[in-house]
Amino acid sequence: MPLVASLQRSKAALAHWGIREYFFLAVFWLTLSAPLYLAGWGLFSVLSLPLLLLAILILAYGASALVKPAPQKKVQPKPGFPPSIEVPPLGFFPLSAYSDTLYEGKISWCGSEVELSLSIEAVELADSVRRVAVAITSEASKVNSEVRRFAARELLSEVNEGRSAAEQSELTAEQFLQAISLQSITVHPDETYEFLYDDGELFGGHWIEVHGSLTQGPIDVDLPG
């Protein structure tokens, strides 16, 4: 699976290459193969770059197969915290495997399934975060539209600046929104939220995280990762 995922990410990245990227690749290939050709390598000098990339791929895959990750300890609830939180009518949200303040579960959101995380720093805030979870899902269409429009408005010009520099055609807001995909939503007892999107390789594999609140709507956006 790591090999397949790496190949898919590489294919997606190459899809965004322009004339400049291929020019630098050609220069690098020529710089690598010319000394080998002069040294009498013949055909192997032309294959120097593919062979180098193949060797790197084999070594990387071999290392990942041999080096086993350390087993992770299962996160335990803090004293007084339950192992899961029930949010009628959304269902049960088990404690996250990575954080003792997050409860996570899958929900239906505007026609797709996404992960909803309930952030609970103190056990007495559980009822508040339940209300926020129900409120945001009851207005899913409105909130989803607000957050997506905000992300496009804040980030589209930056995307198109990079594409223009790479001599690529600019994206419309609709094309930008088709490229990104919602991965998870986190809600807090104070009615704030974070929407985390896969960037569709628009920012080189960074995440897009929109912060906001139920009362104010979207407030700002970050590019973590």
C-alpha cells in the first residue's frame, strides 16, 4: 500500500507540471548522462535517470518493508471521561486513537461520508459539544457552502499566481472547489469549528484548514502539513 500511495501522489504531482519543470528535468538528465556517455557507457548513459529513479524506488520500498513501525499504545480515556460519546441522532463517537480529548465518528455530510471529531477538554463540556455537533449538522448545506466559498475566495488568487508562474492556465472558483475534498470536521464546545480539506495537489500536498464559528461563519484559513 505505501508503494501504491506513493505512485498515486507522484502521478498527481506530475499532472501539474509545466514547461519549466520539464525543462529543468531535461537539464538534470543531460547533466547526469553526458559524463557517462563520454566515459563510454553508450545506451546506459541515456537510461541513467530512469535507472537512478528505479534504484531509489526499490531502496525506499525495501526499507519500508524491513523497518517495522513501533506499535502504538492505545489511548485511554482520562479519569472521569467515557470511552465513547453518544450524540443523538448522530450516533456514538469513540475516543480517538491519537488524542484523549477527541471523540471521532463518521457522519453523512452533504452527500458524502466525512469524519466528525468532538473536541472535549473537560468532561463537563460534553453536553455543549453535543449541541454544537447537532447544530452544525442540522445546517450542513448552509455551513458547507459558506466554508467552501470562503476557502476559494481566500486561496484562489494564490493558486493562480503559482500556476501563472508555471505557465499554466488559471483555475476558476468552481475548478478550485472540484479539486479539494473535505476530509474531516472538528467542533468545539464554544461553537467553533475546523474543516480540513485535501488540497488536491494545488499546494503541493498541504492540507487546507478553515477555521470559523457557528455565529461568525468562516474566519481564517491555514495550509498545515
